Amino acid sequence: MQTFEVEMLGQAVSVRATPVKYIWDFGDGTVLTTSFPGRPFPNKDVSMGYAFEGWYEVSLVTVFSGEFSVGGGAWQPIDGTVQLRSEPKWMYSDLRQARLVGDEVPEEYLDIPERGKETLGPLNPDAEKKTLTKPRKKN
């Protein structure tokens, strides 16, 4: 939740924005909608396994609801929602088994092709659009 303070017509106005939905687009046609943001690795609340090797552009849209308060009064709902799209990030899937390494990464683990037309990952014909309303169980 984020709160913003502004002054309008001489009145102190507070606006509160609360994230209510997260829409993850994994770049291969798979879309995952959640009511929670996910947590850092090693948690797998929001995770994805690609069917094909290649570069994929991953993006996130966060949907916010809002409320306002004038002069410290009761919070009032704002009609509708606002969608904020984060800057997309590129990631490479090479279909190898994931592993964590320390500062000394073996050279063969770094063999990732440059992103280009011939190395873009294809769309997955079996991609799904899923909705999760609560985090997955811990692994």
C-alpha cells in the first residue's frame, strides 16, 4: 500500500493505492494472474517453467485500487482501478537444470547466446492463462 499526500482547494487530501492483482506475462503466451506479489527465491509462489529454449520478454502489470481521505476524515473508495506496467525484462531459458553457484561461476554456465531474432524463444502452443488467489505451498 502506498499513501500520497496532496493539497486541493486548501484541504489536505490523502490518497491510498493498494495493489489488488498482479498479471505476469512470461513472453511465451503463458499469463499468470495472482492476488499476491510473490516472494524472493527460493520461494516459488510465482514461478515458470519454459517448454522451449530461447530469450523471453517477461512483464508484470500491477492493478491498484484506491481510496481517499479529506482533512483526516474517513477513507472513501475511488471508483475503478489503475494498471501500472513495469518495464519488461529479458530472460534466457536454456532448459538446463537450475542451480545456484557462488562467486566462482564455471565458464560453461555462462554460455548464453546473444539476444537476436534467431535466439528468441517461440510461443508455446500449450501455454495457459492461470489465476492463483493464494500462494503455492512451500517446496
